[in-house]
Amino acid sequence: MEDNQIINQRNSTSHCFDSSLENEPFIMIDDTKDPFSLIGSEPEKILIVDDAKDNRTMLCELLMSQRKVILAKDGAQGLALATKHLPDLILLDVMMPGITGHQVIRSLKSDESTMHIPVIFISSKISADDEKYGLDLGAVDYISKPFHPAIVQARVKNVLREQRNKKLLEKLALVDSLTEIYNRRFYELDIRKVWNGCKRENKAISLALLDIDYFKSYNDEYGHLSGDEALRLVAKHIKNQLKRPHDIIARYGGEEFVIVLPDTNADDAKRILTDICQSIEQLKIPHESSVISHYVTISIGGATMIPKHEASHEELVKIVDEYLYQAKAQGRNRVCWQP
Ligand SMILES: Nc1nc2c(ncn2[C@@H]2O[C@H](COP(=O)(O)OP(=O)(O)OP(=O)(O)O)[C@@H](O)[C@H]2O)c(=O)[nH]1
């Protein structure tokens, strides 16, 4: 059974179903309640790896409420599904034919993409030594079989809460608190990925730096709090202008923003940035102390490059910075793009 077929069952009555019958993994989603967690819009994913069908069914029924449950009937399938779905939590049996739970966790912890996924062992090997060994291998918790349903639910809840908090903190660390767009740190991480992606695929990347004109005098005229509000308005407006999912705007620092448009040629980028530049003035945020307009305006420098081996994204930023300087020097409220 394919994942998408399974997902199509979202609105059907919830019931547990075992993959071993079809020799395929099964994904169960129960969205009768709000499936969205505190962060993101995805329901949490739990992968259950157990060779005993009854255990899989019971655990699935216990845990599926508001979550996506993925079932694997042995270690090999568990590893494959962990890599594919990157679940928020893995419940892992220890004794299974073929790859044991201990081997599975070792493999997970040695793979950069899965090493951060918390694992709870659920096992009938219940001596203190067994438990210590499981925890030493990197499990966050150890549940003994036969398990008590309420204990499983409580422990899973605890681990997922920790995961949620961790993800929330990670996310907050990448967002600018004033404007609520991405911050410089996010940009630094993102640009590396985008740069490498465009290099691999020989695609153009367009980058622009945007700076609010005469913002010092805006603060002087209207006060710092109004300056903050203007920054928020400008950031929100530009964010809404960017339509493609991989286009990003981040606060680069102070009253400066950076826009990254992957897989975008110079003509398209120039058009997008020119529209943004004009639309900021059309917002009509009063700026009486500006020398060039009654309203808040921005200057934009930009360049487009197909990443090559010898070039780096820092070099692209250097070029863009020169064009921002030119936009300022030529009278502001304009876009200067590398020809
Ligand atoms: N209100 C507010 N002001 C900020 C913030 N970050 C930077 N600024 C202000 O932005 C102003 C930037 O001033 P300058 O670098 O001189 O630039 P400018 O006055 O915009 O002049 P040009 O860029 O040449 O048009 C400084 O007065 C900073 O204090 C912020 O978070 N909130």
C-alpha cells in the first residue's frame, strides 16, 4: 500500500491496520481532532518498530490520536522508514529477527539525518542491565513489556513535548523578534543550501540587499517605536510579495534586508525587486524628513549569478553591496542591478 493511498483515508473512521498483511508499511492519521501542533502545521509522526503484530496494533491505537503513526514490522523496514519520514519519535522493540533494536539505534545514531530522533525502547528484556544498555546506546527512555497503556502514553507525551519545545527554540533562534521574518542566522544557513543546490543544478541565483532610505531621520522625526513599526510594516509587505516557497527575505541587520531568489534569472529578479521598490512607496508610510519622498522608500542593490566552483556566496553579497551603494548614490528609491 502506498503512502498516498493511506493518507487518502484521513477522513475515514479511525482504526488500526497492520502492514505485515500487505508486506508494506502502514501510515495512520487520525485528524478527527485538530492535527496541528504548536509549531508547524504537520501532525507529529511516530514510528513504531515491532515484529509482533499485536503490539504494533495496540501501540498504534494508543498513540494515533492527533498524530501520524507509521508501523514497521522489523528493523530493516524501521530504518528505511525512519530515513524516509524522519519521525518525531521512534518506539523500538529490542528483540526482532534480523536486525535487532540495538543495531537499529546504532545505525540511527550514526546517520546525521536520523541521529536527533528520540528513541524509546519497548522491550521484554527488563533487567537493570538491559535498561542501562539501551539508555547507553542513546535511547531517551525504556518501557518494559508487557506495557501499561497509560505509562506508554505518558512517556510518549513527555518525549514529544520535549521535542516540540526543542523545535520551537530552534525555530525562534532563526526568527527576528521585531519583524517576525527570518534573521541573519537563518539567512547564513539558507544561502549555503541554496548556493550548493543551484551550483549542483547549474541554476541562477538572484540576491538583493534592501535598505530603508533616510531611516535615521525617520527615527529622529517620529521616534524609535514608530521606526520599529515602520520596519515591521516594510518587512511584512515584502514577505507577502514573495510568492514562491523557496524565495526568502531575512533581516540582514538594522534597517537592511536580504532577499534570496533561487533559480531566478536577472530579468525576473529585477522585475520582482522593482515591483517591491515601487510598492513600498505606495504603502504611503509618512516620512516627512526624507529628502526624496513624502513616504518611506527603499534602495535596492542586486545581482544574479550561476554558482561556479571558484565563486562563493560571500562574493555575490560583496557585488550586491556595491550595487546597493550605487542605488543610494544615484538618488535612492531605486533598484541597481548588476548588468
Ligand atoms: N527604530 C529602529 N531603528 C533602527 C533599528 N535598527 C537600526 N535602526 C536605525 O536605522 C538607522 C540607520 O541609519 P543610517 O545607517 O545612517 O542610514 P539612513 O539614515 O537610512 O541613511 P541612508 O541609508 O543613506 O538613506 C540608524 O539610526 C539606526 O538606529 C531598529 O530595530 N529599530
